[in-house]
Amino acid sequence: MLAVAGAGVAEAEPDVQQDDVVLRQGTNMSAALSPDGRWIAVDLVTGIWVLPAGGGRARRLTNDLQDATLPNWSPDGRRIAFQSYRDGNFHLYVIDVTGGTPRKLTSGKFDHREPAFSPDGTKIAFSSDRGGSYGIHLLDIASGAIGTVASTADEEASPRWSADGRKIVFTVNDTAIDVVTLATGARERLVTATGTDRFYGPAFGPGGRPSYLRLRGADADLMLGDRQLTQGEDVFGFAANWSGAEVLYTADGHLRRREESGAVKDVPFEARVSTAARDYRRRVRDLDSAAPKPVRGIASPVVSKDGKRIAFRALNAIYVVAAGGGRPQKLIGDGFFNSDPDFHPDGTKLLYTSDRLGTADLWLRDLGTGQDTVLTQLPGAQVAPRWSPDGGRVAYADQDGATWIYDVAADQAQQVTPPLFMPGRPTWSPDGSVLALAAVKPFSRRYREGTSQILTVDLETQELRYAEPMPFRSLATRGDDGPLWSPDGRYLAFTVESVAWIAPVDGTGRLIGAPRQVTHDVTDSLAWQGNDTLVYLSKGQLKAQKITGGEPRPIRLDFTWARPRPPRPTVIHVGAAWDGVARTLQRDVDIVVDGGRIADVRPHRDAPGTVDAHDLTAMPGLVDIHNHWHLRGRQWGDRQGRLWLSYGITTTRSPGDPAYQMLETREALESGNRVGPRYFGTGEAVDGSRIYYNFMRPTLSPEQLDLELSRAVELEYDLIKTYVRLPVAAQQAVVRAAHRAGLPLSSHYLYPAANIGMDAMEHTGATNRLGYSHTVSRTGRSYQDAVALFTRSGMSITPTLFNSKALYADDKSLVTDERTEVLFPPWEYALLKATAEAAGRPENAYVRRVLAGNVDMVLRIHRAGGFVVTGTDSPLDNVAVATHQNLRAMVAFGFTPYEALTTATRNPARWLGLEDRIGVLKRGAYADLSLVSGNPLQDVKAAANVRSVLAGGVLRTVGELLAPYRNQPEQRAVTKVAPAARSAAKQHWWHVPEWSEHVCCAG
């Protein structure tokens, strides 16, 4: 058990060894000039600093835990207002310029951002989502009263006052700039975007004209009215400071002054910050033992209506076991992806999803005869099914996240919800008139995070209704954590804050009483056993808990898995080999494989049984260190593992997946029951009170952190991921606890993560609670602060170069490759083709410039001795294909092929604690390698020319990997489709398909 409660979340700076880093530039920093023009306040690495207006050493006012940004001076120059994420929501604070303890001005569960003092110092204008979307509000400092300036369905933000205090200017949806006259409430549109322009940082400039940043493609320019003041500068998106005709703003990593004449002068500064040493004993999971181990990857358990049997997915098969425990019986295990079983109400049949006909269809197993029958044959996927109480209908989700109902007798399907972003598995009311499922409801369009709520679909009235399980609280995940209707209809069960609750409901699913906690140990994957008992998973063990109380009853399973025997010794004769270390190829060598490892790499000699690959080059299997197998795992099915291997990727790491889906896949792969690469992963990322993805855990207390981390240790996670809304103090507690357990961590943040011991940052600058990044600008550029902090701290960075799609304008060979055509699900392949075709359009030319900036950032980190590892965020980017596209982008913009390949071989091996075991061809290493055509050290594209691949010594040709899907009959749409129900119409902006968001965690 990991202890993080109590002293774990401390209001103190990290008590670890530290090392100073001098910052002389700031990426996406904002600046505010004092009213007397003598001082500048800046926000560097989420701290508020003050320095002389002429430049010099900056003095820090706030600490790491304050997580402070966007300073704004009071008119008398004695105080600075700022926004802070200290307590898990954005709130407004003020601090004396001389220092001291900041004073909190706002509170509550809504976010309050972007403060601006009124010219008379009595009020602060700010933006907040307190009205259902972002609006502009006024805080009376003396009384604390809040009034509204502008609050509509639009997203109004970034307010600034006129010099006389009569007007406030602000952005609208980042596509317009409006001004409100406070005395009359009159509102006027000042600037309207053309094309794809975006506007940030409005202010009043000379003559009352609006000053703002205009982002046009990869150009970020300071504007004054319709006049462009800058050319070729990377201007940051914050309000400029005007003194007559002179302006102070931030650009290119600098504090910059521009005079009316056009003369430009940078204000030099120096700020010192610390980085923490990461000194802990790294635990690496046992990857070799052949001893039997208990099966803990039990995915999506369900209980039969009579309460006597439990069905679940494990080891790439579907099993059934007596409800009291015992030895599970394998029902379905044909190597395809069979998942999400559900018992027919009469107990004679089992519903499940299988991709044995190419894509995920609904299937029926007759439990008496053992016969399997396909129910649906539709062009898309049918996943996460659930029987209606009368057994006549099935509710399921498609590949876009829309919920459908399939009528078995009529062989007809009807859509009943719009596409939803990663919804949960549906549940039926006892009379079959209402569906309930987990669905996200964001707080605003500006920042997509919200809560996972209970969405009910009234099939008679066609009404959709959202409801929070508890005020401002979120369902644990949108997977198997509910809501789940009790058979008698009295309750909905769900997991919140890692424990199970039940809430009384009426026949429509409306909550009619306060929820009641049922479990106290860490709880996942709920199922009802009758009307009085919940069956659930806790740390890999099934348990049953009476809803009336008492101790939970373990359901013990006599169930183990073991690694298969290694293949027979093999000698592979290759024309050339790259060992992952040398900068040149070895010629005409034999690679001797024995026991799943490389026994020798030697000059070629004739030997019986040798595999002849004399015209190929052997190279280490690639590692993609950032992907999410189960973000759309049900839809990809068995194709995914085969696709990774076919492109020579023999190891993957997920920084976020549903815990038991991850564990089931890991055990299936390691037991040899599923085809695919090595798989290292974690469960749901630990997040704060607001979430977006279905596999982020909203975590609200130290006690819940204890539960989350105890699960991680018991299930042997390979890492911990913290996500974007977790406050710094909680993140610090997770780091300390995880390191005590030997687990590395990653997040989306560089600082103060580097000062609390975080091991890694994902992406160059993706999803961030600020809405922008402090590591990369809006045009894709990074500056000295980010590069120095990565280099000095030793934190790894995973670029996830989404913009590498720009290279499809020149080369679509990965798109047209047979591996891609055969192993991508049809809808995913259609999206990839559309992306590739669009890459060459003139309006997308700027993407290449942003990509160049992203690569420049990681190249500078790499050549300064930093730690760069290749990952893609697949399937938000394209599985396996994007790994090679990332490597090609690196080379296109400055990396040598050798340098790029090390980020996908030796470097990730070191991150995983597997140095000299993967990512290299040497004696004693795992036999994970690919045989490619060409020389990858001369042409990185050769790394994708895979002909055969070995993973753990098992040799497979590309043809063998493609065979199950290459020879599939073309699927026919034979199931009838009824017109969509009225409830399926898009009703809210967040009703979007699963694939529509391309920035993750992902994770």
C-alpha cells in the first residue's frame, strides 16, 4: 500500500536535492509593465517574477505550489493580481510586490481566470465559466461581490480595461474582439476573423484602437487595429503594454520593446529555478519467469440474471465461471478479438463482440450447443453490447461513439444517440424504455474538460438528459464503472472517487435521493448480482458486496497464465545488421537466437536450418513509447497488434488505458494468446476534478490517491501518468509515493514537474490546463527555458509529432502500403486517406512550418544531451504508420537517420529500464528485431520496409501477420438500418465522434 494521505500533500517546496537552471528566455510567457514604468512582472515556469524595466535579475514572488500565471498590476503599483491553480481550480489571487503570502479573492468549483485591475483599483475584470460558458465578470475587491459584463453562449475571455475605466475589451471564441461600455452595456464588434485567423491578448492601444495577437497559420503577429506591427516574430498571445506609442510585449522568448519608429529592443533578464534529482530504485516487472501467475486481467465482468455465473474477457478469450468462484471455463478463444460478453436474460445464450469476420460484429453463443451465430453485419463496429431485459434488443456503441439499438427479431438497427466522445457501456431500465450510459459534459467549449455524467435516453419521448452523480463530481471512468441499473429498477450503481455508490432512481433514471457509498476498497467494473449485491474488481480480484453492508466476499478464481516455451534455436543470415549502437552496418552476419534471446552476432558461416535473409538488413525492433491500445481498442480488435509488428515495432508503452483492458492485453500478449509487440502500460491517468478522456481518473483527495496508487502497485503498472487538471501539490504526492514503489512517472508538464521529481513529459506541448503551453508556442517554437530545463533535469520528452502528416504531401507510400490497407479498420483507413490527400493543399502549407519548429525543439534537446523518445499518441495519430512518419519528420528537419532511430530504440529502452535488453542487437538482448530492405542509417524510410519481424524470438513474416484479414470476404451491409431516432440528432457542441480530437493524453 502506498501512503500519500496527510503529510503527502504538503504546503512546502520539494525537500530534494536541487540544481539551479538559469532562464534567459521564456516560452509563452506573459508580461505586465508597472504603472510607473519602472518594473516588469512576468510569469516564467508558472511563477510570478518581478524585474527592473531595463532588465536584470528577476525576483520570484510565488512558489511552485501556487502554479501562478498572467500577472496584472494594481494602479498604485503595490500589488499584482494573477490566476492560480493551487487548489485544483483556477482562482484569482493578489500578492504584494514586496512578497509575502498571496491572498485568494475567488473560490468555488468554477474556474476564474485572466484578472485585470480597473484603473481606479476597486474592481478586477476576469473571465469565468461560472455561467455555462466563459463570460466576462467583475469582482468588487472590497465586498467580494461578482457582477457580469458579458455572458452568452459564446466563449468570452481575456478582458482588458480602457484607460478611463469606462470600457472593457475581450475576445469572443478567439475569432472576434468585442468591447462593452460599462455604463450602458452597449456591445460593439471591433475585429472579426477572416479565414482561420485566431485572436488572443486584446488590449486598448493608442487612440483606443484594439491591440491583439493575430494567429494566421504559422504566423503570430502583433496587430494595432488593422495594422500589422510585426513581421516574422513569434509573438505570444497576451495583452501588450502600451505607453503612448511604445509597446512592451513578449515574442521569440524575449521581453521586447517596440517604438513607434519600428525600433525594437529586447529587455534582458535572468531567472534561476531548481530541478530535483530523481534518486530512487527503479522496479522493472519480471519479463522472463515461466512460472504460472494468477490471472488478474479480468475485463468487463457480467453476472447472469439468475446470479449463478460470471462471464468476462481474459487472456484473449471469453470465460465463464460459477458466481462463487472456481476454475473458469474458456468459451471463445479463436485468436480474434472477442470481448464484452453479456448473458441473455434466459441464461441460455451469451452475447459478445468479435472481429472474426473482419470488423467488430455482434455474435451469439448458444451455451447448450456451443454454436456461434453472427447477429449484425454492418459497415462499422458494434461494441460494448448489452441485452434489453426482455432479450429482444441489444444496445451497443459504434466506432464513432453513437449508441444504437439492434432488434433481434427484425434484424434491424437504429441509432438513438448522436456520436459521443468515448461514452460508456449502456444499461437498460427494467421495462426497456430508457437507456443510461456514461458521457462527458464539458464546462465550456474553450476548455474541453468537464465531468463524466449519467446520460439517459428516453426511447419513448426521445429525450436526452445529463445528470451529475453528485454535484461537481464525476463517474470514475466511462467504461465499466456504471451507471448500471439494478434488476428491480430501484437503483443506479456507479463508481465515484474509486468506490462504488448506489443512488435511488425513478423509472426514467432520474436520481430521486442522495447516493450511498457501498464499497470502501478500490472498486472497478461493477455488475449486479440480483437486487442486493454488487460484484466488482478490486486490485485484480473479483469480490461481491451486499448493498446493505458487511464485509466484501472474495470470489476466488483457480486461474493462472504462464509464458510459452521459447521457440527453437534459430540462425538468421542477414546481408547487413545495425546493432543499435554503431553508426555503420555490419556486413554478412549471422544472428543466433536461442531461448528468445540473441545468443550471438557473428560473421556468417554455413549452418543447417539457417533462415536466409542475405538480401535484408537486421535492426533492433522499434519502440513506440506513447500510444493508447484501448483508446479505440475494441474497434481495432486483433488488427492492432499485427499492425505494430508488421511495421517492425516490437515494443509499445501506453501512458494511459483502462486498467483492466490494459492488464488483460498485457497478460494475453505475454502468455502468447495474442499476437503483438511487448506492451508496457499504466491504467487510467490520475487527473483532477475535471476530465475529458474516458480513461482519466478524477481524483479529489489524498485518501483517493491512496486507493489509486494501491491499485497501481498491486496490478504492477509499468509507470504512473498524471494528467492536466491534477494540482501541483497532489502531483508532488504522487511522485513521492510512486518513486517509493520504484515506478517512473510522466505528465504533460515540464515545470514545476522537473522540480518535484517527474521523470518525463509527453508531447512538445499538448493539452494543458492553461489552454496553451509553456514549452512550445502557438507556432510550434520553443526557447531557451524549455530546452535548458529538459537538458538539465534529465526528464525525457516524447514529441508525438502530429504535424508529421504534412509530409504526406510529398510521400504517401505509408498510406498505400498493403499493411496499412489490410490492417486498418475501414473507417480508420478512410480517415487516413483523407488526411493524406489534404496535406498538400495550400491552406495546410503552414503545418509544415509548425512541424519544423517542433522538430527543432527536440533536436536542440537531443544534441544538448537531453532525453528524446519516440511516441505517437496512436490511435489519435495513426497506429504504427505514425511511428515511421515521426522518424521521417525528424530526419526531414535536421536529425540524422542514426539520431532519429536512437530515439526509437536505445533511448526508450533506457526509459523502460531495459537498457541492453531491447533496442539493441547484442548477446543477451531479447530477440526483438526486424528484417528490412535497405539501409536505415542512410535512408530512415528503410526502417519501414519490413519483410519479417522477431518478437521474443518468434519469427513472423508480414504475410503471416496480414493473413487473417487479407483473406476476409468483403463485408456486406446485410443488417437493416432504420431511420435514426430524434434523440440521435446532435444537440450540443460536444457531441462529436471519438476520432475527432487529436490531442491526448492521451495520456
